[in-house]
Amino acid sequence: MATPAESPPDKSKPGRKTRSSLRQRILLGLFGYTALLSIAVVVQGVIVNEHAEHLVWTSLMDTELDHFVERSRIDADYRWTDTLALSLYDDATRPPPPELRGLSPGIHDEVGYNGVEHVVLVREVDGRRLTLALDIDDMEHREFDLALTIAGSAITTLLLLCVVIGWGVRRLVRPLSNMAERIGNLQPNRAGQRVEVPEAASSELVVIADAVNDYVERNDRFVERERAFIDSASHELRTPIAVIAGATEIALDADDLPQGTRHQLDRIRRTARDVEQLISLLLVLAKDPERLTRSSDRFALDQLLPEIVEDHRHLTRDKDLALSLAPMPHCQIVAPLQIVQAAIGNLLRNAIENSDRGEIAIRLEADATLVIEDPGHGMTPEEISALYTRVARGGRGGGGIGLDLISRLCEHLGWSLRFDATERGTRTTLVLRSSV
């Protein structure tokens, strides 16, 4: 069964989408940029190193082989002598190892044979195939060790950069975070609030603060105009309503009044009472909660509640409906007396209007919590939901104040109003938080 009124969604619940902060986004962007830049530098270094290494090997090997060819042409008895790192193979006199025989003419890097890596230069000279091999295994190990050192240095530098960036971004974003906190601390029920910025604030923060302060000032003026209008209109309406109510009371005291006229006058009296309650409610909404608290009354709710129930018992005469008031603990509260009467009375009236038969159970708890359970119409859950939705929007068939105004009143006074579906009807819970 749907409840007649639903509380607004709580934005702090786990289902709410979690948004990352500006600081997190800036840090993520800078960290990503730093990482990409580091990777780009490393890749570029590797490419440049490989290219430079290839040029060095090519120049060295060409120089050695050119020297051998030139000496061989000058001196037919010249013989090459291998060193620990450099070896020369001639297909005619000294065939190369099997691993080198399939190589095409040109320079070849990182060719492995005899368990070590070599740079090999293959050249066709005067019909002979010359193969010059340079042992670079020791150089490769040193190059690998140097690469590890460079990688470690790069990682260390990246981590240091991340720390510095994190500290810098935190320092830069702190003024904005402080301003966001000050804006979040603005209270909608307090006038004259402003967002202050320090002298060293940036121009962007000043623009934001000025815009927020301008909005708050315009909102204060709007609220003040609304309250002044409600206050003035409510006071202006009180006199004619009092005249109508007084004249109706005098007219009802006449003994020879026809029954039809008495019925209509009684309707006028009830309507005047409802309008008077509505005016009182509007006056409450026009006042600040702090001023309202200072002008509130201290009274016993357990003594007031039976009077309200008796005042509304006549609404059940044409229905097979009973009002049941459970034994009550002693409960004193500080609140506007007339508003408490209007709120409880209209909640009780709505329960009666939306019930046909059975019992409406009313109970008061020691913490100033009022619970009203009605049996409902016995309709389908969809019908009850549609009916109470209309009531919550102010579209009601009977008299009294709409649940929309009662809800606003509770929010204004810091009370809690909740509706829960029961097996057939609805449970209304009103918590008067100003209890003492």
C-alpha cells in the first residue's frame, strides 16, 4: 500500500551517486600528465639510445673492416689478428660459425653465438664474404644495469613529483574548499548571512563570493517581503473573520431560528473557525523559528489532546466510526498552543474523512509523539494512494487545512510528520521536537 505522503529523498543515502572533488580531478589529471610525460621521455630515450648505438656500431665496424681491406690490398701477406672482443671471418680462409653464415650483408645487432651477444658486419669484398663480429655481451650487461638505474631514478622522480603536485594542489584548492564549506554552512532560516573571503583571496574566489552574497541578499529581501505580506494580510483578515464568527454565534443563540438556517449558520461558524486556524498558521510561517520559540506556550499535551478529540467526535456521527484515545502519560511541551491544536485537529480530521467504519486509535507517547491509526476506506492500495496524494497536494473534499500546509508547518517548527501504510489504513506519526 502506498503511503499518503513520502519524505523527500535523503541525498546522504548510499544510493546517491558519489562525485569526485575538484582536488581529486586536478590531482588525477596532473598525475596522468606526469606519468604520460615520464613514459614519453623514457620511450624517446630508448629510441634515441638504440639509434645512437646503431650509428656507433656501424661507424666502428666499418672503420675496422675498411682498415683490414685497405691493408690487405697494400700488403698481400697481411693477416688479421683477433682480439678478445673482435673477430674476423673469411669464407675463403676461415669460414664463420654456423650462426653467422645466413646473415645478409650489412650490420646486425645483438646476434648471439657461443653464448654471448655480438654486433656483426657482413660485406662482400672482391668476391669474398667477410664477416666481422664484435663481442658486446659485457656492454649489454652494463647497458642493462644503467637502464635499471635510470628507471629507478625515473620512478623516484615521478613519486617525488606526485608528492609535490599533491601538496601544491591541496594548497591551491584549499581556499576554494574553505569557501565551499562556508557556503554549505549558510542557514536558510537566518537572515543577514554573508560569505567572507580573506584579503589574499584570488579574483575568482571574490567573484564567486560576490555572486553568492548577492543571491543571499536578494533571497533575504524576497523572504522578508513574503513574510511581511503574509503578516499584513493575516492581520487584515482577522477582523472580518472575527466579526463573522461573532455575528454567527449571536445568530445561533436565537431560539426561533429555523433548522435550515441554523444548519447554514453552523457551517459558517465552522468555516470561520477553519479560516481563523489558517490565518494563525500563516502567521506562524511568516515568523522566524527563533522568534516563534520565544513566544510559545508551555502546556500539558495530555490535557489538550482529549479536548481536540471531543471537538472532532461529531464528524463521526454519520459513519460507523469510533475514536479511541489510549491512556496517556504526562507530557509537557513548549509550542504555539493554537498551532498545535490546528495541526493535531486537521490530522485527526483527515483520518476521519478518509475512513468509513471501524476505529481510529489515538495514542500519545511520553516523548511528545502523537500516533493516529485509521482503518481507511477498505479500498485498494492504488485508490488510497491516489486519494492521499490529492490530499497531500491540497486537493481535499472536506474542510480543514491541507496536509501540504501542515507539512510546511512541521518543517518550519522542526517537528517530524510521517505517514506509514498499515494493513488497511494509514498510521500518522507527529513528533513535537520542542518537548520538555
